[in-house]
Amino acid sequence: MTTAVEHRAELLAGAAVLVAAAGFLAWGFGGGLAPETGYEVRASFPDVDGIAVGTEVRLAGVKVGRVSDVQLNPDTYMADARLTIPADIALPADSAALIQSDGLLGGAYIQIQPGGSPENLAPGDEIEDVQGAVSLLALMMKFVDSQAQDEGDQP
């Protein structure tokens, strides 16, 4: 038979476990539950392999924002990405957006390369200079194919 003291101890232990789980959940999301503040710019990529909502946007290797939306444009067949940039970071109008790989087995992120224009991108503007994702498998296949052709050309 359990006593009231044992019930209270079990209740307190359960509450502590729930608080710890909520803390780990918040830490795991890295504050991702709070909406990003700033302004949005658009970029249309031919290929966004590895990019999804929440993917990091980096400037000089430093995380400065996130991808807030990715959708297929049915008119251009390009992937339209919306990037949320902090309000205190003004991007020159001729900036470029490149999809970079985060290592051989890692994910991808969008690297912003600022241009030299005296005018800045306004909220809702489009980054026109883009480079889509590069497939490592396709690059390796091209290399193997070129090596096979080189060997075939030799007597």
C-alpha cells in the first residue's frame, strides 16, 4: 500500500522529468519556435537540393538568417526561396545567393555573397545572381567519364 508521501515523491519526479524534457526540446530547436524577425528577400534557384524551410542563410560563414519558404514556381519551373534576413543587415542590390554543401555528408546552406552596389535590397526584392545546388554524384560521374575517355584515346 502506498502512502501520500510516496505519491507526492512520484509526482515531483514526474514533473522534474517533464521539465527536463521540455528544456531539451527547446534547446534542440535552438530557439526555432520563435519567429525570425527581419525582412524577406526572394531568390529563384534552378535546383534547391538539400534546402528546406529552416535551412541556414550565412554571410561570410556566419549564420544570419533562415529559409522561411520554398515553393516551385509553375511558370518558370524554378524553386522560389524566401530568405529571412535580420533588419540590421543591409544587403547590396547586386548580392549573390549560392547553395553550398556543408561537407561531404552534411546538409546544405545558402551563402550570401554581398555585392558592391550602393543601393540595398528592400523587403520583397529578389536576389537575381544565384547558383543552385551542385550534385557531388554528378561531378564524380563526369570525372569518371572523362578519365574513361582519356584512357580510350591513348594507344
